Amino acid sequence: PFDNEAGYEICRRRLDIKSPRYIDVNRVFAQVLSATTASIRFRGDLNVDLSEIKNNLVPYDRLHFLLTSLSPVVNTATAPYEKNTTPDATRGAFHPHNLMIKCDAELGKYISLCLMYRGDCSSHEVTQTVRDIRKRNTVVFVDWCPTGCKIGFNSRKPIAMPDWDVPAMERQVVMLSNTSAITQPFARIVRKFDIMYSKRAFVHWYTGDGMEEEEFMEARDSVVAIQREYEDAAKDSAIDDDSDSDFDW
């Protein structure tokens, strides 16, 4: 999922667009989708296809809401002067200002994540950088899945249209993560729903088309239930696993 509020903030903070338009936000989201689907369009020995993402990132059927980030995100004017090494791009993927949904990922625990690299990237540098990040507890995994990290590479460099504010970079990384931090936007949705529904605002448009008012509360309860399932997943623990493998290639 993508969050328009996060997209607008990325355009303002990262791309220096004072008054972002929908097209500006959509161009940022398009870069994420392009990197995510690169394995379908371009060959690579260490590609990660969409079926692998689903199989590795979704441990339970209902916990399938992924947090997405893009790194680096810089404007066209400063791109030639930006330091864009593989470790920099990797660390940037975990930066809160690069998240496509507005939330604080450090307040949650990662169930699983996938780092998808495009361009000139070194697998050795990626492995070392991610290990360093985990040692500093920047990334905290749930107890029962401590090694849930999938990494993929595609040598085809990202591109951008000439009139875009998102420049093409030598290397790029998209992170897809399944984390309990996703409960934060869910909580905002429920809170805003409660405020509007208490006033019955806009309800008549839906009931006029045949919906029952009970369906509104069923939908709300479903969102709350997913929140609780994510919170339970973050608390669960199992027998310690002595596996030495940190990554899945």
C-alpha cells in the first residue's frame, strides 16, 4: 500500500517540490513499482520474483500489508553531488523519510523484509551493511523469525523520464517489509472513521446504494482485528533457532 500523505512529504522534503501535484507523487510511487517488478521484465541471476516476495514475507494469510520504502530519493539538481554508495542506499531504505506510508518503523518489529537492488550493487557490501544495521538494533525482528531477510539483485539500472523530478540513479533499492509498525496507519484510519461515523457523515451515500449500516462496523472490526494480530505477532516467541544464516538470496 501507498500513503498519499507520505508521498507528499517525500516530494516536499526530498525532491524540494513546494506544491506537489498528484503526478509528482505518482512518479515516486512508479519508481517503487518499477523496481518491484523489474525481475519480471529483466533477467538476473539473483532476481526476486513476486511469488517469492509473497512466500517469504507473508507468514500468515491476514498479515499481508507491506511497508515500502525507496532509496535514494533526491532531486534532479542535487543528484550529481549525492553520495550514493551501496551502503548509503541500504541505510536510506530504513530511513523514516523514505517510507511510502507515514509511520515510525522503529516502534514496530519486523516479521520479514525484502531488499531489492537495481544497478551497480555489491552483494558483499549489502550483506555487511545489513549486518551492521542489525547489530545496532536499528532493525528489530520478532523472536520467532530472527532471520527473515530476503535480498535480490538486478543489474539493470533504474531510468526516469526527462521531465521527472525523480532522477535516474546508478543504483537503487526498494524495501518491502512486513512489520508491526503498519498498525499505526490502521489506528489513524479507525480513529478518523470513528469521528466521521459518530456524525453519520457521508453514510447516506452508501446506504442509498444498498449497504447496511452494520457493514460499516463489520469493516471497522476487521481492521481492529488485523491490528491485534500484528501486535500478537510482535509479541510471540518460539524455541530459539541456532541458524547462522542471516539472509536468503
